[in-house]
Amino acid sequence: MPQSGPRGGAINPTIGDGRPAPVLPDYDPGVISRVRLARTWRGAVAGAIAAGAWSAAEPVAARALGTRFTDTAMLGRWVTRDGSWRAIGLAMHVTNGAAFGAAFGLVGGRGVRAGVAAAMAEYVLTWPAMAVADRVHPDRVDDHLPRLLTNGRIAAQEAAMHLLFGAVLGALMDALERSPSGDEARGDVDPGANIAM
């Protein structure tokens, strides 16, 4: 007759050579949901901080590469051309970073390599959208910015910023997961959810 595991899961008493069969616990869906929600929130926080690091570093990268381009300016100046574009652009950029981080946390992403891989995949997939910006962004319409899609220096700058964002995101998620309030400390880890690289 099957025995009961520590969380109510049934196990077979022995396997072929007489050793005890492995425990197959029935994970509580409520616990797993709480773990995933916590990871989503931690991912959002990590993504917002990583986006802030991006916004702080991109003016340095722009000067080094000789461009006038920053994501903060592109976002903010798409909304307004007055002096509030910096605050608006930063808010939009941090919000985008938080959304990306939330998705990264939800799927169990953690670690620098996983963060960089996710950010660089997003870069490759979304770069073609620069063709739209080239046609409709106010700074392109009035030639304040050069053509974006085929500009190698801007592409290199964006690759570097995505790499920085991914590294910060992955490192922060790893630190938050290992913190006293994280899943590992509570033992509430969903064994199939981590994407640690």
C-alpha cells in the first residue's frame, strides 16, 4: 500500500532492488503561487534598478561612441519636447525595466548569464522596431538624430546598455533569491521554476 510523503504525496515503498522509492510530494498550489508572485515582485524591483543603472550609464556611452542618442531621450521626447522630457523618459524607462524584470522573475530567471541572455535576446528581437522610430519619432523627423536602424555606433551603444541591464538584473535577482526573505531561505522553492545559468 502506498505510503504518504511529507507533504501528502504518495510514494511506493520500494523500487526494484529493495531501496526506498523517492518521495514525490504533492506541492501546494497556493505555496507555488505565492512563491511565483514574490519572484515577480522581486524581478520588478531588480528590473527597475537595472533600468536606472542603464539611464545613468548611457550618457557616458553616448559620449564615448560619439552619438546623441539615449533611450531616456527617445522615450521622453516622443511624448513631449518641453523640459519635462527627461523625467518622463526616465519614468518610462524604469517602468519598462520593471515590466521586463517582472517577466524574468516570473519564469524563474536569476544569475548574470541568464539576465544577459534575456536582455540580449530582447535587443535582437526589438532592434528592427527602430525602422518605425526612424519614420515617426519627432527627433528623426527634424533630423535631430541620425538614422537609427542602420547606425552602427547606436547599435553598439544599445548592445552595451542591454548587456549592462541584463547583468545588473540577473545579479540582483540572484541576490534577492538568496536573501533571508527569499525562497531558498524559506524552503519555498518551486523546483522546476529556476532558470539559473
